[in-house]
Amino acid sequence: MNAPASRIARIGLDVLERSELRRLIERPWFLRFGFAPEELAHADTLGPQRRLEFLAGRFAAKEALLKALGIGFLQGVTPREICVEHTAHGAPVVHLRGRAAQLTPTSLSVSITHKENVVAAVALSLPPADGTGAGNGPPRSTESKEPDAVPPPKTTTTTAALQHSTPGEQAPETTAFLRVRIGQEEAHYGGDLVDGARILRLFGDLVTEITIRTDGDEGLLSQYSDLRFTAPVRPGDYIEARGRLVRRTRLRRVVELEAHKVLNARPGAGESAATVLQEPQLVCAATATTVVPHRRKDTATANTPTAEEI
């Protein structure tokens, strides 16, 4: 029996040599074009060779995913609108944003592999059950939106299958989320600028929630690394902050953090004017390490110590 064309699963495959990107990744325009802020933030924590390997793998994954989505390279979607992150176990996780989010299938998986100087990626997409797939461009929207509703960031998240786990096993991500409005009382600098400590307080609350969920303890925040402030925050702005557990050892929990501006105050257009941003604007990103007491460790996860435990 032949399935309709719109119901056929798509497979995307891409292979490249790391040396193909060696010079390109030293050019800022290419980094902004090819990679999401989260990918660049993680790459900045790596040594030169590992950075090249990581970015080459992500770029191959993006090309494979575009093929699996049924569109060609640069045909309406830029590579930075496809973000490939990873779970605490190392499995790739795909985030589709902007125009790429319009092409979301029911299921999307990607796998990346490295062999010496060669990087390969394979992606698989399954179309929605109603046949409205990604094969012929963005599907028509049937969702009704109220005019005054505040839309969430245009991000679709699909978790890929684990690469190094038992077949069928899928470890859930541990995440936390906050949305706050910045008040006038929080402006401390000329131009009504809000200090970066305000965003770091949000990050601290996210890390605390994650350690409570994973360990039943608030933990003790020990350090921030890879801290970057990328855009100003002013009174009236709405900030969405997200945290994701990316590494867990015997005592330490490592959390990746991001804060985006989703609504923007516009004092120049009127005393109470504001607008909804079409694309969330990254204002801060960081990686946090927190320590939890050994006595409160979840015994369900303590059966098999690993080489990473310290």
C-alpha cells in the first residue's frame, strides 16, 4: 500500500570533513549565520580542536535536519534557526525557531558521529497524523489566537533518541522556567538600565528549583561560568528565563541558563507603549554549578558510580 506523499517519513544525511569549517568558524558573520546563541556559548567553553569538532558536528546535523524537513539549504530557513543542544546524557535535542518552527513534524530525531576528521549526521522526521507535513513549506495554521494574548517564544523542542542507552530508554530533561516583568524601581543606571544582578537573581531561582526537583535540597551555588550579557534590560521589559540541567555528578549539578526579552517597553513611542518581539532577544546566558549535600542525594541514582563523580 502506498502512503500519500505528505505522510512519508523523511531521512536526511550529511557528511563533511572538519577542515571544511576550520577557517569559516573564525569569521563572526558565519558564526552568527550558522549557529544559535546556545551552541556558540557552549563552543566557547571548549578547546580549539574540540570546538572545531563540536561546531562541525552541529553544522552537519543542521544540514541533515533541513533535508529531513524537506527543504533545501537557504530555502527560507537559516541554520541558526535550528539549534542542536544535548541532554545530560549527551543525546542531541533539536530546537526549531522562527521560520523553522513553522515546519515542525510530529517527531524529529538526529544523531551525530565523529571519526578522526570526518563528521556525519543523520536525521529522521515523521509528518503529523493529519498529513500536514513539512514537505511543501509551512503548514496553514488552524490555531485561534486572542488579540491580547501574549505568545510564548516561537520555539519547538523535540527530544532525540539517546545515542548510548538501552533501546527505548529516554531520560527526561530537568528544566525550570520563569517569566517576570521588570519594574521601574529596578532601574539603577542612566538611560533606565537595569543591572545584570537582576538577571542573575532569576538564574539563582532557576538553579534552586532544579536542585529541589533532582535532590530535594536547595543546594549551594558555587560559581557561574561563560557569563555573557548580550542586550540591555529596561523597566517595562518582560523577561523569560530558562534553566536546563546538563551534567550531574555525585555532588555537583551543572545548569545551562538563558534569559530572553519577549516584550519590549517603548518609552519613545509613549509613556506606556510596549510591543511584542517577533523573535525573543537573548539578554544573558551563563552556566551555573551548584553543590548539593551528599546525605540528601537521591538513592535511586546512586547505584552505579561513574568516572565523572567526584
